[in-house]
Amino acid sequence: MTIRFVLLFAVATTATLCPRLPAQSSVPHPEAVRALATATAKSFDALKQAHIADYQTFFRRVEFALPANEAAKAATDERLKTFQKGRTTLRCPRCFSSSAGIG
């Protein structure tokens, strides 16, 4: 038999930590109780969807793609050696300075 449960916890503070958060109370306990009561009223699926929507705003902000050209087929160590010699296939200004040990 499998037993599953959801553990909910809430914290609050008097400090202003993030402008995204609602205004902080001088008494954090009621805020934590309110947040816990709100979460308790939701289903697991609703909590999961809200969590995913919240954190993905931080993780889905950038798209990154490497070009599919001949240089991309070279091993990383070979591309680094070529870059250190001042030859590059990059289509951007040089990103590293000699103080970083490259170039």
C-alpha cells in the first residue's frame, strides 16, 4: 500500500525581501497563517500548476541556440585552442579578456 501526503508550510517576515511580494506585516504570523489557509484550500494539481507557473517565469526568459555549422562539429578543446589563437567562428565581439586566462 502506498501512502501519499502533501506537506505545506508557510513563512513570513517583517523584512521587505522582494518587491513582487505583498506588503509585509509588522506581525508575520497572521500572514503565514493566511498563506497556509489559501494553500490548504487548493488541490494538489492546482498547487503544482501555480508553482510551475511561478518558477518558470524565472527559467524561461532566454532562448539559446548554437549554430549548426562546421565549427560546431569540432570538440570543445579544439574550439578553445582556435579561439585562444585569435581565430574564432563566433559572430559576436570577443567575450573574454586576457585577464580571464583566455586569449
